[in-house]
Amino acid sequence: MSVSVLPRVLKPLRSRRVMPGFGLSLGYTLFWLGLIVLVPLTGLFVKASGLGLSGLWQVWTEPRVLHALGLSFGTALAAAAFNAVAGTLVAWVFVRYSFPGRRFFDALIDLPFALPTAVAGIALTALYGSNGWIGRWLEAAGIKVAYTPLGITVALVFIGLPFVVRVVQPVLAETERELEEAAATLGANRWQTVWKVVLPTLWPAVLAGFALAFARGVGEYGSVIFIAGNLPSVTEIAPLLITIKLEEFDYAGATAIAAAMLLLSFALLLAVNTLQAKLARAEKRAGG
């Protein structure tokens, strides 16, 4: 084959994709994404826009609505932050240590995924109530859990922990232990090895687990309403307020609150994902 023929032969080979059907699969993905996600969200904003900007602002600035939004997002952030630390420690124990019953406890982590949220709420209320096994001792020490924002945070920690553990665990399992041994050989102590070697590789996964736990916590309803007490402007969460608006046939008000939750959630998740991408790029450059 002459040299002049080679470019004409290699050009189609270079333009060929390894996996065929990109156009069809992309179209299928965008179709279902639009049908399942974009269309309902568009309908939500269309319904909320019927109030106009002044009407939306009036609903959003109601003291009851502001408190409910602040409570939902505040407790979700607190629970997700706690789970980011606790979940990473749990994943570390499961990956790095062998102990009797490890498989049992590893399977137990997934229980909040399968357990109905209402059952979780009832169980937590029975435990942390005034007469509960744990609540009676905490109240004797001056700590009230049930029917307080602390109880909401406890419920969100319960349902959000598996997200962090299951995201961090496989990343930690793939981490090269030779790097830790090399750091120890060079004189680094255990904490220096964790902060300088282990955590930089885990930060993107920890942030991903944090985002998943936060997203689940913001919209959680079943496990919260039993332990929250649902007192307006005290322990009333935003999803419950939306339900109350719907029961009062105030559909515009319900969609306005839902739109506010959607915008706030999207902004926070976008910030977390942006930070996660930056950390991943930084880790890739450091590894390269």
C-alpha cells in the first residue's frame, strides 16, 4: 500500500468510535431525562409562575415558610456533614480491618435503604421519646431529642449514612497502600499520612456522599414527621408545609414553596459538584 493511500484509510478508522450507537443512545438518554425530570420540573415552575414575581416573593418571605425552609436545609446540611465524617470512618473500618461479624454489620448499613421511612420514624421516636430507651436518659441529662430540631437531625443521619459509606468504601478499597507505606518510610506519622496521602484521594468521594445525603435529607418526609412534632415555626419542615398547602387546596402556594426548595437545592448541589470536580482535577494533576 502506497504512502498516499494511508491517510485515506486511517482517517475513517480514527473517526470511528469504540462503542457504536452514540447518537441513538444519546437521543434515548435525553428523551428520558426530559420526560422524567425536565417535564415535571417545568410544570412545577409553570404552576408557580401563576402567582407572578410579587406573589412568589410574598409566599417565600412568609415567616412560617422561611422557618420551614431554614429548618429543612439546616438540618439536612448538619446531618450530611456529620455523615461525611462518620461515614468515612465506618468505611475505613470495613475496608481496612477484619473483625467478627464484619459482613453482618456491612449488610446492616444498607438497612435504611430497604426500611420504610415511616417505620424508621416510629422506631426513632420510640427510642428517643421521653419514655424511650435512650430518650429517658438523655432528658435526665437535659438533652431533649424527640420533637425538636435535634430529633430531625438524628432521623436524617439515620437515612443518610449509607450514601456516604457506599460511595467512599469502593474508593478507599482501591487506594494503593504502597503510598501509605512509602509515607511511613519517609518519616510521616499516622495523622500526616491520613491528611497528606489518604484524604486527598477520598475528598471527591466524600463530597459525592455528602451531596447524596444532603439531597435525600432535604426532601425526607416519612422518617421526620413522627419525631419532629410538626409545630409551626418550631419543628415544621418544608415538605410537611407543602403537604399542608395541598390539603388546603392552595396549589399555587405549594408549588411556590417547592420551587424555592428546588432552586436552593440545585444551587447547593451545583456548588458541591463544582468543588468535587476541582478536587478531582487537582488530585489527577498531583498523581500525574
